[in-house]
Amino acid sequence: MQRKGRICLLGWTAVLILSFHVFCGPAMPSIQDFPIQPLHAPLPPPPDLSSAVRRALHEREGAVLIARPSSGEILLEYRTPRCRGRKFPAGSLLKLVTAYAGLEEGAITEGTRFLCPAASSLHPKEVSGQGGNSSAQVPPCSDPDGHGFIAVKEALSHSCNVFFFQLGRKLGRRKLSHYAAILGFGKKTFGKEAGFLGYGEDSPLLDLLEVGNLFQAIARKGRGFLLHNRRERRQAFWIRPGKDSFRVIRRALKEAVRSGTAQRAAPGGFSATSSEDPGLFSSLSSPPQILGKTGTATFRASPRGNHGWFGGFAPAENPEILIVVFVFNGRGGTTAAPVAREILEVYFREDR
């Protein structure tokens, strides 16, 4: 069910309420350029990020988007020739949609656990969780030893395929499509069995802006501006979750950088070309806390069969910068995350 949005004036703040409204679909009304009250002091001008992006990609084919979460303004959008005018599968980034949908629909709570068994015991395997039972030939997880019984926060931070396969089956394609639209993906075709969609297998094709708006919604906890170029009119959004879903997801993204699949984006993580260089973050007196999620997706048009994503923002509270990295013929944790870290090092250097 889709309701019309309305303008709601709250002191100095004007936002567009999108309860059950498609986040960036064609029915979104245009609004005036209303300011959202800033949450902190004005930010310093960004450093020269274009050279940092080219250096971080290390001659790989890829694309990078950098934006200000507070205003939604895109600071930089960079694409190498092979990535211009193209969209790519979201891969494991779709797990963010599945998690949000599951929490909002009450299919899971923060404490609901599903069994992720070892790969050697999966074919076929009856799997069960506290939220209900399901029987299916589930896919192998990224961890061949399995995660055991695992809840949503750990499933996101360690990108557990089996957890989100089971949750996707509980939700179904229709609900996944609905929440994907709310979180910035627009109207997409979800053609595969819901369990596989739940963890990002054969996911819809996305561009940098769609992925950026997903992380903008998470960074702003459901309220802010859609990403836009400086010359474009700003459009505000307000996603009103019925539960504390954004808090759960943000905790998972924090854990992903701290000890999960996105560790190479963390201060002290390794660069994209070296496993020994801790990078500039190690010299900062107070390195920022980064929240992020990696994604690796199979892509038949790629010679190596996959490509990598990283999306995230920093610092954790009142984030100054949002970044999306895509690497053609790469992987999320080992390729895209280190690229993001090298760019964030330049942004947060102490002499800026």
C-alpha cells in the first residue's frame, strides 16, 4: 500500500514523510529546498579527493562516490571507462535490505538465531531457527566451517549467506522488493527464489547513486536528503521504521569494520596492495570510527566472475563523509574495503 507523502514542519526542520512510500520512486513529489537543522558545527572544506581516489584504485577498473550525509551533496563521482554508464549486481549489500525488512516485518528480532552449519553438512540439510522451521538445500556460507546459531548483527558483520537465505525465504520476493524500494533501490525486478535474493545471489543491477542512497538512509537513521549534485534541487526523505531497525543495522556495520568482513576499511587495516602497510590512520591521534558493509557479487560479464563493493560512512555519530566503492574484477573485503580506507585516510588527515 502506498500513501502520499506530506510536508511536515518541525521547528526549523522540514522533511518529507515517506511512511510506506517508495523511497525514490517516480511518484515522489518535488519539494522546495528546505534546510535540515545541522547537528554539528560547519564542516571544513574537503581535501583534494580526486587524486586520492585514482591513487587508491591503483589502476584498477572501478568507481567511487563520495558525499556529505548531512546535506546529501555529492562531493565526487569517479568512474573508470569500463564502469561508465553501467550497473552491477549488489551482491551481499542486499543483505542490508533483507535485515531491515525482517526487523520491520517482525520476521526476526535482534536476538533471533538461525543455524549456519558447516558446508560439509549442507546438501541437503534441514535448517531451523528460533523464528520458525524451513527445509531447503541451502547455499554454502562464506565460512566453510559455518557460524553455528547466529543472530542478525553477527550475520551482517560476517556476511552469513545461510542466515539471509533463510530470512529471505520467510519474507518472500514481494516484501524484499517493497523494502528495497523504500531504502533507495527504486522499482527493481526480483526474479529469483526469495531465499537466494535474501543474501544477494542474482541481485538486481544497481548504480553508485542507488547504493549511496541505501547508506545515506542508514547514516541519517532514516531522515535526511537524497544524494544529489550541487546543481540539483534537494529532496528530503523520512523513513519511519516501526522498530529500532536502523540502530541494529548500524551496530552490525560497526562490528563489520571492527572484526568482520570490512576489517580492511578500519584504521590500522591493510592497504589494497600491501598486507604490511597499516596506512595513515595509524598515525592519527583519534582515528574516526567507520561503519561499513562489503559485498562480493558474481557477474557473468566479468572475466574473473565477480566484483566487489564497499559502502560506509564516518564518523559513527554525525557522519561527515559517505563513501561507496566499486571494483571491477575484485572482492568486497580484500579489494574494495582497502580502497575506501585509503580515501578516508586522506579525508581525515590531521593537517586538513
